[in-house]
Amino acid sequence: MLRGSLGPVATAALADGAAGLRAFTLEVGRPVKPMLAAAAPSIEDAFGKLDGEAAVEWKLDGVRAQVHVSGGDVRVFTRTLDEITERLPEVVAAVRELPVRDAVLDGELIALRPDGRPHPFQVTGARTATRTAKDAEPVPLTLYLFDVLHLDGADLLDAPGAERNAALARIVPEHLRMPRLVTADPAAAKAMFDEAVARGHEGVVVKSLDTPYTAGRRGAGWIKVKPRHTLDLVVLAVEWGHGRRSGLLSNLHLGARDPESGGFVMLGKTFKGLTDELLAWQTRTLRDLAVREDDWTVHVRPELVVEIAFDGVQHSTRYPGGIALRFARVLRYRPDKSAAEADTIDTVRAVAPVMD
């Protein structure tokens, strides 16, 4: 491999070994990939992966923001390293008030309603993805900062999480910091989780106090926990798979019972959570239930019940019921249940609040 094709870190290591790596520092104004979080199904599972005390922070359904400060210059980058500074004058103004000479900060941008609950993600995304039309009143974004990678000449990537947070607290006022609780008690962490969800947010991130900032990687020291809702739904149709799933029926069309019409209301599709064994079983079973098919889709008698996990419900113009499941995935089939025992559309709306 040619040295010119390597990244700067690899080039430094190849040229000068450990000394070259020590000379390689974070450059203010040049974004790096953000640290990502692993996932756990519950607070207890998350704490089981960490030792002792941990920090519990709200997880927002917003846009990741990496903020670079150099003197009076502020630049804001997305998780894909795109610069969006010109679209965020209110964020730039807030950051300029911080008592720092130069810094690299990590956080989240989100559009909030007057009552503090989040707008739909599309509102936040519209502010960061495109310039606001001149005749439109932009919805303001709120910045929540939760980490610091560099501060006044010192790189903090390798510092433990507790040290980085202490540095963040010294320079960022509380209203600009992500709500955070440090505890060794899973019950206290669960209360923090319940509060975040009650306020309309996604859940929490449980963070080790010792972990460094692993830019661009899914660090074991950050673990996200989101509520898992489940429903028993009916398979209405299924699409043929692609790639390694060619020849198998894969993408399920999911429906809830409609007590008024006696029919079913489609809530979305999923091919997630299916093992090879389940794929083979559902291909055989659904072919036996087929009533018609085209090149892509096999429509079936609405008899097979499947237990689905999902993260929430959102409004949708794609489906007649006007709602769709978010991040639906298969847990198991329920051959012990008839379609008449499947959950209703009213149950779906009651299980999880519908996001606008």
C-alpha cells in the first residue's frame, strides 16, 4: 500500500512509530467522527456491562453536532462531518458566550416546543439539512452539550469520561448541558430513563466514567437504552428477499386489527430480527397462506400472528391508518394465537404515544 493512500494517523505511525502518533493531535476546525454507543435492552443490562458508578444522560432524537471554537470563530459539523454553521445563528450565538479560547465540543441539536417537549424529528432535520426559506420563520434549535474533546490547547480524547465531563461543566452552563445523573443505583437510573421518555425523548445513554472518547467507533463505555414496546400483529403480505435472502420470503407487511371494519390496518414493514431458521420457516408457512402474488410480493391470508418489538409510533402518509411503527423487528411468531387475538389499532395508539 502506498503511504500517500493512508490516513494521517496511519502515516504518522508508519513514519515515526509511537513518537509519530504522540505528535498527532486533534485540530480545531477539522471535525472527527463522533463516538457511538452500543445498545442494551434495559437499564439493568446496561449497568451489568459497566463497573460501579456510571453517568446516565438523556438520549434525544435530534441531530448530532460537533462544535469547534477558535477565538471568536464558531463552526458546527454534523455526524457525517458536513458543516452547517450558517444555518444555525442561534447556536453560534450561544456558543460564543462560553468562556473558552479554543474547544471541540460534542452534543445534540433539537427543536423543542414551548412546553419543552420535542418537535417531530423532521422539524429538527429541516433546520439542519437545508437553508430555511426567506419567507419562513425558522424553528429555533436548542443545543445540549455532553462532551469535550479539546479545551484551550489540551486534547482530552484519551481522558476518562469523568474528567472530560468536569471540564465541560467548568465552561458550559447547566442549561446548555445534557441532563445527567451519576449513580451506581439502577433504580435511580431507571427513574432518569422514565423522566426522559415521559418528556418525549428516546431514552438514555449510560456512560462509563472511565472510558476515553473513541472517535468513529462504537465504544463499549457508552450504552444506549430505549423503551421496547411489543405488539402481536398479523402478516398481511411478504416480499421476496435480495442478496443472501434471494429465494426466501423476507420483508413482512404488518397489520393491526380494526374492530370497526373487521379488517386490518397496515402499520409498516420489517425484515429485521429474522434468523436463518425463521426465514426458512416463514417462507414455507407463508407460501401455504398465499392468495395472490406478483414479481415482488406475496399476499397472504391474514392468519399468521407475529410478535413485533418497536421503538415508537409516528404519523405517516404512506399507510391508510395514518401511523407507522418505528424500528420494527421480529421477536417471534405466535402460532398459539389466532388473528382474532392480535392487537387492535386502538391498542397500538395506547401502547406508545404517536409522534407528530
